[in-house]
Amino acid sequence: MLIPRFTYSKFIRYVPRYECIKIECPRYIRNGGIWDILGFYEPKTEMVIVCEDRIVKHGRRLANQLKVDELKTTLVLRELVRLHEHSHAYLHTAQIAEHVKAACLRVINMEELNKDTWLFDLKPQVLEPLTELFAYITLKNTHILNKEEKNFVMRIFEEVDKQTPNYYQKWRDIINLIPLDSEFSIIALLYIARRKVWNSWDEFYNFISSNFNNVIKKLRKAYTLMKITLDKI
Ligand SMILES: [Zn+2]
């Protein structure tokens, strides 16, 4: 439902990774926030795992707590878990249109990064809020839901987000600093994130707060120039 937002856009060329639905997940508890207990992303195989039994149990708990419909809650929760895990996959694979990539390289002096190394070296304290931010931007910009549906989905998202450790929720620091309705924001965020292995969320946040507007301005200019050049060919 929500994943195609990543797939079909002018700039973003995300090919959704394979999903594996586990009807019965092992009993061990994974470290991390609730999103990554109800599902997880395996970078080595680039596969999204959805833990069906855990989602059903958590959906029931959530519906009781919020006094809302259980089936609807569980279906939305499942979509949100998929969205979180595909956001991990998107950060990992960083698939964008070639002409946008070329424009980005003019703007950001990005070192050639080994995508596996980058993801494996990044601390969860940076990776998780970044993943949540991508999921949130996708939700904010989706056009497939009407107002009432969107409010419900957002309510479930906010509620589950509150159940995560504090560091997952740090994405909220950034939402007022960047335009959330622009695809340039997603591209700029992606490239800033992948510039280096950030040591801490504060380091990443400080870079965004002092450089984001500048980066996005340069990115728009480079993209316009690139487009004019391509149009002439
Ligand atoms: Zn996660």
C-alpha cells in the first residue's frame, strides 16, 4: 500500500526488496525498537522479514489500548512495519535516478562509499531515527489515503513510535528544519546521510541544521543545469 511511493517517482528508483513473511517467529527478542521486533531487514540478503504472529499480537494490544477496530489496526500496523523495513532497505540500496545522482555528485563531495560498510558501521542511534524519518516523510506525502484514513494511519504510527527507545524518536528534531513535501529533501537527506559514517545523531543533526538549506539550494541548481543539458541532447 505505502511502499510504491518509493518505487514510482521521478527521482527515486527503489526496487522493493524481497519480503519473507514469517508466520511463526522464533521466541528470542531482538534488540531495538518495536518496529524491528515486528519485522526486520537483513542487509546481507537485502531481504525484508515480516513477523506475522508478532504483528497480530501487537495489533490486538494496540487496538485494545486505543479502543479502535482490531482488524483495521493490525492491517495498518503491518503496513507500517513493512514501511519501516523498506526504509531501511532504501537507505541501504540508495536507488535514485541516474541524472539526479549526477546532479548530487556535483553538489556534495561524496566519497565513494561501500554501501555494505556504511550500513554495517552506522550506529543504531543514527540509523534508526533516520529510517523513521524516511517512513514519516513517506506517510506525510502519500496521496493514496483520504484524510480520515491518513489520520488513523498517523495515529497508529505515532502510538507505535512512542513505544520505541528515545533514540528512535530523534527524527522529530529534524522535521521542522527541512521541507517535508519536496523530493529534493529526500535525495539531499539520503546523500548527506551517506557522506560518511556519522559518529552520533548530534553530529548528523548539527550538520543538517547548519547545511541543509545550502545543500538543497545547490542541488536544485545542479539539477536544473543537468536538465537543461539533457534537454539539449
Ligand atoms: Zn529499524
